[in-house]
Amino acid sequence: MNERTRLLGELHSLSKLLHGSWVERYSTCSRKNCKCHQGERHGPRCYLVVNKNGRQRQKYIPNSQVATALDGVKQHQRALEIIDKITRVNLELIKARTYEKVE
Ligand SMILES: [Zn+2]
């Protein structure tokens, strides 16, 4: 199997990828006697900050989904690496004038 085929196969496996910035927040609630007002704030609550139409949106990630979502953020990083590698392979093919012959 050539390198590009292998890379495309790996890209296919990155089904949980998430493109965004990870944010964890601690907060205080409206109950006046709650310990969160003495410094033990609630949290963390996790969010993924995503760009939509040039604006940032914070998407809440429920605790039950956090582990998988963190994995998804890593998968996006790997996808970018793979795209860079495929670009390098394709540039070599262009240099060799064989780019259009490869499936
Ligand atoms: Zn509280």
C-alpha cells in the first residue's frame, strides 16, 4: 500500500474529529449560601469554542461526552498532519509530472 492510500485510510478513521478550542469554566450559582461563593466554585463545565460564519460560539460538552470529545479534538490535529503529508506526496507527484495518473 502506498503512503497516500495509507494516509487516506487513517483520515477515514477520524470520525469523531472536532475543530475548535477547548475551554473549561468554573462558576458561581444563584444560591446565596452555596459554597461556590466561598471559593469552591462549580465545575469544570467544558465547552468547545467553534467558529461559525466568522463568529465564535461556545458549545457545551456534557460530562458524559467529555472524554470522547477530547479525543475528537486530538483527531482534528491528526487530520491536519495527514493533510500536510498528503500535500507533500502530491507535490512530489507534480514535480515528477505524474500527478494526474495516480488514483
Ligand atoms: Zn453554587
